Amino acid sequence: MPQLHADTVFVGGPVFTADAARSFSDGVAVAGGRVLAVGDQAARELTGPRTEIVDLRGRLLLPGFVDAHAHPVFAGLELQQCDLTGAEDAAQCLDRIVEYVAAHPEREWIVGGGWSMDHFADGTPTRQQLDRICADRPVFLINRDRHGAWVNTEALRRAGVTATTPDPPRGRIEREPDGTPSGSLHEAAADLVARHTPAPTAADHDRALELGQCRMLELGVTSWQDALVGAYLHYPDTYDIYRRADAAGTLLARVVGAQWWDPTRGVDQVDELVERRAGAVAGRFRATSVKFMQDGVCENFTAAMLAPYLGPPDGTSPGSGLSYLDPRDLAAGVGAVDHLGFQAHFHTIGDRAVREALDAVERARATRPASVSGGHRGDNRHHLAHIQVIHPDDIPRFRALRAAANMQPLWAHIDPQMSDLTAPFLGPERTERQYPFQQLRAAGATLVAGSDWPVSSPDPMLGIHVAVNRMAPGGSDGAPLTPHQRLTLVDALAAYTAGSSWINHLEHTLGSIAPGRDADLVVLDRDPFLGSHDEISLVAVDETFVGGRRVHAREYA
């Protein structure tokens, strides 16, 4: 029998295996797209004349990152539109719009997004600011967190949104004193204009996935869960986009799609979800999750809170937020999909939304038949994303109900949006309860991690930096946000690898380095365990491998 040799061996540096023991090793051998052996000696013994030897030179090798909550197609579309991501203030945001308008005279609508609420007074930019830039064409710009939009007067005119237009369910029109829409549309109100924007072409959609996937691979993300597969605001239903890429062989990542639960319809949509799941059960894309959006965000008072937000000095009350689904309807929907073997993926920012989601999971588990059809036969692995504020009574319920905590760690630090638009209205007690990652970890919750890209950066190392430091990437001044909720570097890395692969039911193939696992691997440019925690955000990805194939190599100047 001929001697078996590895296709590639990695030696000369540490290996974080992300196995159950969170162990480290010092070498890996890969053959046929899978890990063949772990350990320096075993890797060298499997080295043959045609084996590629990757000298780690002290750099850390680890499993490919898995993003448990991202929207790469939406991000890719935004890259082709008026992209305001990364603008540092209102002036820079407006400058970018001016440049885009001048560069695209052929566009009937100016569409894009990525602006940040904290750049504008009270978080609400106005139509007049856009009118001064572009009055003759409609403008629709979704905000950074995708929970509102900024529009000009022409866009409101074309959509027929006036002072007499009522606020839609699950949405609010920001208004001037006489009732005229001011230009900021919160939550479902954005759809009043979004439905009139031109639909991107199939080619635009395919290019969006190509761009999104390329960026993910550059950052070492080899798998993700797309957290919204369905039509939402002006974004397309990504289901067929993924299926086309999978059929064409251009989808390199393994992707789980969380199908959108339409809050206006109820359980009559379940048959469609089952049909779409059946159409995506093979290949690299599976539609086995269902997305329930239960509330909004704190910055516009739509995150669902158990107690009201604190009001301004004039005594007016912002209320206690919005539950997008009546708790009874949420429980009915979650029970229906759970009993059919789907995973439920919840958007939960406020403590009331978290409780309502946990109540729905508890009800589904209590009423689950002895056997369920399709899916994962009861091992559904429901997860709550964002979890900004959780009531202390609900933290132990994550472990008890086997509901995972889906963190977006990059948000857990103090910035102007936190200081100006969130903390003053939550009050000191709730501010101190934000993003309780360590408390969840200590209570036995399963931690998984994601970026919510394009809401925030898809770079896992930036999220890991904040999870460990509770301070902004690159920042060493100021105070951390609730420093007692810091995670260890091992726990943060494990959440982005083993944890998130587990939530996607891929723990037997991805998320850790062991013989037989897919060789989705990442080489960092250094070993972050040897440096200061303040420098984690400086760590970059040198190389990314999917199934043993190098799909990204960093270019050095």
C-alpha cells in the first residue's frame, strides 16, 4: 500500500483546536480537504515530496471563524450603492452622498445606507439635509442598524407619505410640529418608502453575494448563518441568490439561512417555510432556521423593555418599546416551526423581548410531540441574538431551555450612540445590565457569536477584542462597559468557532481542528495569546483555507 502523504502541513506555531477541552497543539496535516492528523510529529511524518509546508513562524492557526448572525448579501448590495458605512460624522456622511449623487446621474433613485444615528441630533436626520443635496430625485438611505431610514422630500412625495399618513403597525414616522414627516422613518415605517425603490437585478444580487463572501473569507470567516432570508425593507429575498451560487459552485462557505417569519401573517406561512427548506437541503446552503424579529433597538425606543424608558425633562414618556409579535402569536409561531424541526433565531434587544422569546421556547418544548418531522428531530438549538438587556431572572433560563446566547460582541462598549442615545434612557441599573456575556457563561449558557454585518464590521478579531476588553477596538482611553462581563480570549475565540458551528449543526465537520473535520482553517498574523489584550484588534488574518484550499492570502506591501 502506498504511503499516505498530506497535501498540506502546518508546523512551526501554536494551534488552537477549539475542541471541548479548548486545547492547543503544534501542527496539523491536511489531505483531501480534511484534517488528517494533529500535532507536530504526526504532521511531519505525513510530509511527502509534494506536500506543501506552511511554516507558521509562531503565528496562531485556528479553525475558520463561523459568524452566527450576518447579512453578507445586504452588505454586498450596499457596497454597490451609496455606502455610508464608516462615515465619522454627519458632515462626512453628507459629503459621501454629494459624491455619489454627482457620480451617478443615471440613477432614478439614490439608494444605500450605513449612516449612524449618533451623528445627528436626537438620532434623526431630516429631509431638508438631503433636499439641499438632491431635491429632484428621491433618496432612501437605511441606517446602520437597519431599523430605520432617512429620506428626502421627493421620496416622501413619490410614496404618498404625508402629514395624514398614520404610523404603521411596528413603526413610527418622525414628524415636524405640524405633523409633516421630518425625513426619519423608524422600523416598519421605512417600508412605506422602501417598497417604491427600484429592485436590484439578479446580476446585482449575485455580485452582492460574491462581494460579501470575498470580504468574509478575507477575515477568516468560512461559514455563517444568514440572519434574514426573505424580503425585508428594500432588501431582496436572498434564498434564490444562495441557491444559484450553490448550484454554480461559487458558494465556498457553508451557510444556514434563517427564513423570515412575516409578522403580518401567522402560522399559515409554515407550509411555505417547509417547502423552501426542502428546496435547500443539499450542498452548501440549507434553509433550516426561521428568523423571528421580536423588537427593535433602544436608540429609537422600539426595543421591548419590561419597564418604560426614562423620558426627557419635559415629562413625556417614550414608552416601553414594541413587541413586534403579540406573545401569544410568537408562541404559536415558534411552536409551529419547532414541531417541524426548524431552529428559531430571534432578534431580541430588550429584556421584555428576551423574556417573550424564552417563554415561546419554553412553551414549544413543553408541547413538542414525541417525534418531529424534518429538521433535527428536537435538537433544534434555538438562539436569541443581540441580547442587549436581559433581566437577571432570565439568565439561568438560557441553559435550562437549551437556548443559545447569540452575541454581537462588537457592540458591548461605550461610544456616542451608547452615551447619548441609549444609557440616558435606560437609566443606570439597566445600563449596567447590558450585554451580560460573562454572566451567561457562568450560568452555563452556550455562547455563539456573530457580527450582524453590515450593521457592524464583519471582522471577528474586532468583536473578540471588545468581548475581552469591553472597550472599542484601538481604544485604551476611557472606561470599559461593565468590565465584570468580560470574556477570556479562549471563550471569545471558542464562541466564534466551536460555538457558532454548533448552532449551525455543523460541529461534526467545522468549528474545531480534529482528524476527519473539514480543513477550514485560518492563519493569523501573530499569536494573540502572547500580546497585550489591548492589541487584539490589531491581529489580522494572513491566510484562509476552505476544505484545505487556500482562498485568501494577505498581500503585504
